[in-house]
Amino acid sequence: MPMKQATPISTHWGANVRSLRLARGLTVVRLARLADIDQGSLSRLENGLINASEESRARVAKALGVEVGAIWNYPKAKKVAS
């Protein structure tokens, strides 16, 4: 998964991913498996240390059951239909 250096924007997105993950009762390990992303990369993304590619963001959002854009607006993120 291509990564870029984190920015305040990626830090915000990563924090919202963590909040959504915890709200759904998922561990980092479980979400990483669901999103087919390396566990360490997901942890670094949540901590704002890296910025994930658009493809990785899409996989994380799908695994969380929301659209990518909804993660920016959490806690207002809504579930998407399966």
C-alpha cells in the first residue's frame, strides 16, 4: 500500500477511522484483515503517522461499512447498505 508522509488532514482521518473501529467493536487486527491491509500500516494510519492511498482508504471504509467521505465527518458517518 503506497504511503505518504502524514499531514493534519491524514491525522484527522486516521483518528476518525479509530473512532469508527472502536464504535463497531473491532480490533486493529480484525479491521486490518477485513480491509486486507497490513496491521502495522493500519495502526500507523490511525495514529496519523502515515497517509494511506485512495485505494487503501476505500478498503478501510468498506470494511467499516461506510463510504470514504463519511469517515471525514464521523461521528455523523452513516452505514452504507450491503
